[in-house]
Amino acid sequence: MDKKEILVDLEEYAKAGKIPPHADRYRIKIDKEKYEVEAPALTGRQLLELAGKTPPENFMIHQKLKGGATKKIELDMLADFTEPGVERFMTIPLDQTEG
């Protein structure tokens, strides 16, 4: 008997005010693109690489939460997709003109 794979869309769960369950796959949104991942959490570095932002050291990534709050995700910090209110992620290029 085939087990039905569970796909959780973080943006839909956040907008509905529901806590995302542990699932087989998560649909996350980085900037305007959607990606499907099999892990319940990724590091800032992994998120940036997934979005094609390389090298990751040249970018910042922020987690947008329901209600408009944002939280910076450091390169080695895990973004947990099972936390309530995680809506999407936004990348910001770092200013390379310094120095």
C-alpha cells in the first residue's frame, strides 16, 4: 500500500494561521520563486544556494513571518519550516562597494 506523500505549503499555512505539520516535503518561497524541499529545516546558506544566490556570503536572507515581521537567518543558522507563521524568505545582496 502506497503511503501518500505529504506536501506542506508554508505560505498557505501561515496565511491560514495554522501550524505546519512535519511532512515529507515543504513548499517554500524565496523571493518570488517556489521550491520544494524534503528537509524540515535548512540553513541560511542552503536557502541561498537553493535560490541560486552564490556565493552565499554575498547575500543576506530574511524569513518573513505572518503579520509582516522579519527575522534574519545567518548562513549557519537553521530556518525551521515547522515553526508557526513562517511565510516566505527574502534575499538581499550585500553592498560590495565597501572597503
